[in-house]
Amino acid sequence: MGNRGLLVIISGPAGTGKSSVINELFRRRDKLFFSVSATTRAPRKGEVPGESYHFITREKFDEMLAKDEFLEHATYVSNSYGSPRAPVEEKLAEGYDVIMDIEVQGAKQVKEKMPEAITVFLAPPSFEELERRLRGRSTETEETIVKRLQQAQRELPELRRYDYTVVNDQVDRAAGELLTIIEKAKTERN
Ligand code: ADP
Ligand code: 5GP
């Protein structure tokens, strides 16, 4: 058995580029595992069930919750999101570094349960750029965009509580910085 993997929690407002940066990370680095969350929200165009998310019904979500199958869970703009616990535990034990893309309340829950995890806040270069990216993605209705921007206003001050902040100015550069943070955290731990 090799070393236990590192748990990396990534948060940041909708549209900041979390998926883009995480995808780039997976292109550059092996032995990574993405924690696929369960959500009650509808799939967006291009999202692959079981890859981006497990898209499930409210009933199924409540059932998983009742069985204590989530490591953490939260409500975000009227939908529920949760991280299935078992795959995270298994992959960490197998030595994979596990990446979680979760919002701030969930990040807090995981950090309390697993203080060895590192937390990274992916910030947009500016609020204006965030709005441009969110609108540019063209995957949400105007109502959802407005709610997500309001949510972003509430989330941005939370970056103070994170171990690291990475500004997603360019996907390549941000992914490189994230990779450096991960390697450094692993070296310091060992
Ligand atoms: P999130 O996962 O945080 O909601 P996405 O990865 O879906 O965000 O990115 C939101 C939009 O912004 C997408 O259209 C994506 O192509 C674009 N984007 C992501 N990172 C950058 C960047 N560094 N510069 C410009 N556009 C970006
Ligand atoms: P989106 O709907 O844009 O994919 O995600 C909305 C928000 O939910 C993002 O901030 C994302 O990080 C967060 N999120 C995704 N999965 C989970 C999860 O399992 N738990 C928590 N707490 N947040 C999640």
C-alpha cells in the first residue's frame, strides 16, 4: 500500500471556471479521482450523467441522506447537492488524490470531519468577468443566472476561510498553480 491520497476541496462561485480548471488538472496529472456529486438539479447541455454528476430525484436524494451516505451535503439555489462518502474514502485509501468541487457550506463540513484536507477557493479575476463567463456559457435561464450571481456575492467573502486562493485568469496558469499547491501540500505532509 502506498500513501493515503490528499483530499482537495475546490470551491468558487458558479461560472468562475471550476470545471474548466479541474478538467485541465486531469489532463496533466494521473492518480487523481473526481468525487462525482449527486444533485437534484437538471443536467445542462453537455453534462454526462455519472461523470459530471449523478442526476437523481428528490426522493432518491432524501433516501441517501437518511441512510447517511453523504460525506456532506448542501442546498444551492433551490437544489440539493451531496458527495457520496464511499468513493471518496475508497480512493483516498488507494492513494488517489481526490478532488471535490463543492460550495462553501459543504467545504466547511468536510474540513471539520477531515482536517487533513486542503481547501482551495477558485476566484474570478473580477465580478464583471464572472458575470461575463456565466452568461457566456449560455446554459442557464436569466432567472438562474441572477440567482447564481447573488449567491456569488455571498460566497466571495468566504475565500478568507480557505487555505489557498487561486485566481482563474487563464485556465492553463490556474491549473498549473493548483497542481503546485497539491504537490507542495503532499510533500509537506510526508
Ligand atoms: P464553473 O464550473 O465554475 O461553474 P465553468 O468551468 O463551467 O465554471 O466555466 C464557466 C465559463 O467560463 C465557461 O464557458 C468556460 O469556458 C469559461 N471559462 C472558464 N475559465 C476561463 C478563463 N480562465 N478565461 C475565460 N473563460 C473561462
Ligand atoms: P453547479 O450547479 O453550477 O454545477 O454547482 C453549483 C454549486 O454546487 C457549485 O458551487 C458547486 O461547487 C456546488 N456543488 C456541486 N456538488 C456539490 C456537492 O456535492 N456538495 C456541495 N456542498 N456542493 C456541491
